[in-house]
Amino acid sequence: MRLYITGADGSLGKALTQELGADPRTAAWTVQGVSVHDFDIADEAAVSASIGSFRPDIVLHLAAISIVAPCETDPALALRVNVSGVHQVAEACRRGGSRMVYISSDYVFDGVEAPADGYGEKDVPNPLSVYALTKLAGEQITAHVPEHLVIRTSWLFGGAAENNDDVLATIRAAERGEQQELIDDQYSRPTYTVDLARAIIHLITRDEFPTGIVHVANEGWATRYELGAYALMQYDPKLNADHPPTAISYDDCEFVGGRPRTSAFSTARLAQLGHVMPDWQDAVDRHCAVLPRPAAPERTIA
């Protein structure tokens, strides 16, 4: 099996590459990963040449601007990367007969009158931001590939950059002695990159390739405050005692771009497909266990 991954240098791409090599179902696969530094994802000729020359069975499209604020401040760039880029990848898949897997977001929902058991795959999206609009457009483009899978996920953590990992951002801010305010009435399902990578592998290695949309997230709902406070306690209880986060309300925040107040998923379809995610607390425990600790200060001997 030949697997082509865009955005392979991102947090999910790195986790996926590691898990692909460790999983006996995929260890012998031929995998090619590309990053934003290799070529312009919206360049038709470049995308077509790269994917076409590799002849993949599956294309996993991870490359995206995945933060809300930059999409709001530069919507043209967001459209180029998150919409035109998806279009070029989808066209290359159509021409080469590859299956396409696209990663989308819980932010395609507006959070108004959210179902008590979480949003299902058949619930109607209503994006509130440029970012969310581009992700929904990417879903619609991907649907034109005969064998396609859209994976929606939420509140991803597990990277090496603070700007797209709430857990890491909370911990590093506390280490710097910063006072943090975290929202305690906005709900979703935190998702660990490692667990998402394992779910992706499960889905793409099934005898029957699942088409359509599948929601993938760690089990359990949480607020940003609950996530951050729990992570800080697990990482270093003393750090949490010295610099605990403060809970604030969604209504007191001024966002750059709209955010759903509740965007938690139902993952019933994922379970029907034979995969159950660990709960988010277990995921945070595992993430905190591998985070590098700051070096201890050197002791001066007089």
C-alpha cells in the first residue's frame, strides 16, 4: 500500500508518521510525506506532479491553516491554502484513482442548540468564521472524490508549538509565571494527536474503506479551563498551585472570528466502525508524561 501525506511536518503528521511505522498493519507501507516547504499546495502543476509521480493508493490531506485568527486576518490566504489546496489534491486523486482522506473540524458547527449527545455526522453545519467556512468547503470538495473520507476532529493537542496546542500553551505559560484566563463554559472534546493518528490508521486499514464523514475525538466533554487545569495538575502539581488558571466566561471574551460555544461530537459511527477512543484525561496524562521539563538551575558551590 502506498500512502501520501500532505502536511507531514505538522503535529498530526509527525504523530501519524510515528504510528504508521509502529503499527504492524502499516509498517511495511510505502509512505511519502510532504510539507509546505516542498511546494505550493494550491499550485495545480506542482500538486499534480508530486502526487502523480508517487501513484498513491491513499492521499491523506493534513496541510491547512488550522488556527482561526490568521484566517480572519488574511482570508485570501485561508482560501488559497484551505480551499484551493484541497481542490488541487482532490483533482489529483480523481485523476489517479486514489482514495482521499481529509481532516476537518468541529468548528463547522455553530454550537446553537447543540444536541445533548453531541453533533452527529448528519447534523447540518453552520460555520461562524472564515476558518470554519474554508473547512466546510474542503469537505464539499473532498466529497467529489469517488472514494473519500472526511474525518472531523476537535481541540487537537499534542504538538510542539504553543499556538496550536492548548495543553502545551497552558503549561509553558505557567512556567513563565503568567496569569492565565481560560474559558469554563465552552465545550468540546479534546483530542490527542497520537490517538487521532491511531484512529486514522484503523479506518484506512479496514477491509472495507469507510466513506463519507466520521467524527473522531477522545471520549468525554471538557471546557478549556477543565482541560488546562487538569493538564497543569498532571504535569506539575506545584506549578498548578503557584500559577493556577482563572476560569472566565465565553460571554466575556472578544474573539477574532466566531467560535461555537458547544461543538462536542458524537463518535457513535467511529465505534460502529470498530474503534473506541480513550478518554481525554488519559490522553492528557500520556501527553504530559512525554513533555520535556525545563532544565534545573545549576547550583553554585562557593
